[in-house]
Amino acid sequence: MKNFKQQVDQRRTFAIISHPDAGKTTMTEKLLYFGGAIRDAGTVKGKKTGKFATSDWMEIEKQRGISVTSSVMQFQYDDKHINILDTPGHEDFSEDTYRTLMAVDAAVMMVDSAKGIEPQTIKLFEVCRMRGIPIFTFMNKLDRQGLEPFELLENLEEVLGVEPYAMNWPIGMGKEFEGIIDRFNGRIEKARVEGEERFIPLDENGEPTTHDPMMDSSYFTQAMDTVELLDEAGNEFDEERIANGQLTPVFFGSALTNFGVQTFLETFLQFAPPPQPRALKEDGEISPYEEEFSGFIFKIQANMDPRHRDRIAFVRIVSGMFERGMTVNVPRLDKSIKLAQTTQFLADDRETVNTALPGDIIGLYDTGNFQIGDTVIGGKRKFEFAPLPQFTPELFVKVSAKNVMKSKQFHKGIMQLVQEGAIQYYKTLYTEEVMLGAVGQLQFEVFEHRMKNEYNVDVQMQPIGSKVTRWIENEEDVTDKMTGPRSMLVKDRYDQLVFLFENEFALRWFQDKHPDIRLYSLL
Ligand code: G4P
């Protein structure tokens, strides 16, 4: 039996971030397939086939054919115990997507090599960068003609400001894609193999140990020359800089044709960190090896089973061993709660979990006790983890109850959903009309759906579109005369003043006119 520390060290908890359609789902499927968690790569999300394997919990998911839930997938590979946290993209992009990144120790960034870095990837990358976690890049779809590999590396530097280290280099692309020169493992991996060996080792001078007809092509010579150039003049491989996210190892490959995925997985697992310590609200941190169980709630999913009005609080375990039936204290509530019902999340089912370790994610059935950001502790000690950041919303609606008689339930529902972190609450200055803010459109739809189903209130929402949101350091110097046709002033749920600008241009115009007003945005 392995000891506790060894078991913790075998855990790897990460998320895959990407812009929609870059290949996140395909990659996830391939990884689960290698881990033996699914039989056919193709069961995670059947967007077009209408299969819903990971989660069909919410009605809204079925209606729209998307996965709202950022589910957790677990599998074993070699001696590693892997947790992949799904970060929803597409229209289901929401604050949950960002918050999921608070619960991982590393991120894999999928880039469509025909498109380079796209907008949603930038936002997700910024959250990872803020946390200083390692980011591994997979340049996907090499089986298609894309941008030049050098252009893709430049793109990483220019758009994201992160230095790349090419772990491998492609030989040709699209129809001429022959494979990769795997710098890190010192071998060539061939894309087209019929019965023969897939790998050709390189000798100490970087030359292939056997000849292959593919080596007669100009693409091969070009790729070899480039690798030589990279060895001489490229960024150096530096584990420490990878660990803190300053240098990103870049892998070229194709998730769909399953090329380079296994090599990627194996290399990634070598460098992705085991569960990391977590900072406390006050000074200090909690090490994963501490005996006492602790964790924090990064997501609350309501109504997973429409027959029961249950909620599930997702806990990232920070330290100690979780055991079913244990009692935890929640410092915010100053209360002890027995955790009788817990679930762990697998590729296509929810399973009851009896024990879990740092790095793992467990779901706690909740009847309304927990809030996002809560700390749960197994013993008697009282401490709280550093709070999760609040994210700057970009979309706003005004909202009211269709039936004024329902205003009590309306306010109760809103307040509970706001506490849960499902949506952000704002109000207009004098008329105190309720406004909601979100980072993704789906948050409004989920809100509407849940108000109806859980609080029995039909709401009407009036979109006021996307805004550039800024808080104010020196609120006392602000007057409502400062607003104009392209800006408005509202209050957030803590009664802080917030400017909503029509666009970046309106923001700059304001700053020019009122240079003494110090504006800031959240993450
Ligand atoms: P996402 O989760 O990041 O949104 O992307 P997803 O994996 O769903 O992939 C988006 C599309 O890109 C899919 O095609 C998928 O088959 C394709 N794709 C993923 N990896 C590769 C690759 O390495 N090479 C090529 N050529 N295509 C790739 P689709 O037709 O839009 O959807 P589907 O019908 O396959 O679901």
C-alpha cells in the first residue's frame, strides 16, 4: 500500500482551455481513451449526434444540445491519477469557466493551427497567468494546412506574451504532413505508418538512426534545419520557467487523427505539477500533505436531478484524505456539517465516492448551506483559503418579475443565485432597477430557467448589451454628471459604484476628460 504522500504526488489536476472548435472535446476524448476511461473516443459530447454522455442533468442542456456543466473526468495513466476539469466554451462560456481554472494545477491550451490564438483563449490564458500555473500548448489540426509553425510561435509571444519552447517540430503540414521531430524525446514520430515502427530514434548528433523514404522530402530537410536552428538560437528548456507559466512547451499534432497525443500526454505528465499548496486568506498556506482534510468550493451546480431539488457543491481537495461520512466545519458559517452524500465524477456517470485525496474533486450534496469560495475543514481548526476572484462581467440585462405580485420570490431567487455565483447583481442608481451582469450569455438563460423552475417566477429581461465595466478607486470624486450617452453609473451588490461604458472608445474618452478618476477592472 502506497503511503499518503506517494498517492498525492501521483495526482495531476488540469483543465484544457481553448477557443470553441480548436479541438478541446476531441483531445479530451483521446486522453480518456488512452486512460481506458471510455471505450470509444467519441462519447464525451455528441454535439451533432445528440448523445449526452458526460451530463444531461439540466433541461436546458438538452434543449440546446450543449454541456452547461463543467464536469470532472478522472482516469489513470501509468502510475498517474488524472483529473481533467472541463471548461465550458461556446455559448456556455460563463464565470464557472473562469472559476474552474482556480481549482487546477496546470492548463493545456489547444490552438487551432489554422487560426492561431483566438479571443476566448486570451481570456482563459489571462486567468491562468494570474495564477502563475504552467501552461502546455498543443497546436492542433496539423493534418490540415495551417499557419507556418514559426508564425504560430510568434503568435504566442505577441498575443499572449508567453515564451514558447517547441517540444517537437512538424515535418510538412496538411496533405504533406509526415510526422514530427520530437526534440524532447530525441526521435522522429511518423504520421503514416503501415505496420512498421512509428518511432525512429535520433543519435547524439540529432541524426536519424535509420533511413526512411519520408526523409527524402524537402519538408524533412527543412524541419531538420529548423530544429538545428532552434537548438542553437531558440528559447532554452527551463523547468522552473515552465512551472510558473513563463515558458510554454509547445507540441504540434492532430487530436482528430490521434497523432502526437500520446507523446504529448506522457511528456505533459512528466512536467505537470502534483497538487500544489493553497494560500490562505490571512498569511500562510496549506500543504497538500497535511493530515487534516481541507478544500474549497469552486462551483455550485443546482438542479442536477430535476426530480430532487438538490445542489451539488464541487470541492477541490487541498489537503488530507476525504472519507465519506466525515464531519467538516465551514468557518464562514461557524457550523459543522456531516458529509454523508458525496459523488465523484467520471466520464459518463456519477459515482459515490468513499475516499478522495488532494487534487481530486468531489461533489457534496447540498441543501443550501454552501457558497462559492467556502472553505471546508475536516478537523477543529479554523482557517479560510484566499477568496476566489470576482470576474468583470461584460454583458448586462435589466430584469424584473413579469407578475409584480411575485416580487418577494423574485428577490429571494435573485439573491440566492447571486450568492451561488450564478450571476452578478447590479442596480441602477436612483430607480434601483435590478440589473444582472455576466461574462457569457448562457448565464442569463440559466438564470431565467432556474427562476421559473425553482422559484416559480417568470422574469422579463431587457438586454442592454455588452459593456466595458470599471470600478472606481476614488468614488467620492465621482458625480453622476460625469455620465453621458455612452456611459452609465450603477451599484454592485456591495453598493460600490460601477461605470458601464458602451465600448473601449467611450472608456478612453472618459479617461481623457476625467484623468483624476481612477478606474479599475476586476479579472
Ligand atoms: P471544441 O471542443 O474545442 O469546441 O472542439 P471539438 O473537439 O468539438 O472540435 C471542433 C471540430 O474540429 C470538430 O469538427 C473536430 O472533429 C475537428 N477537429 C478536432 N481536432 C482536429 C484535428 O486534429 N484535425 C482536424 N482536421 N479536425 C479536428 P466538426 O466537424 O466541427 O464537428 P464534429 O462533427 O466532428 O463533432
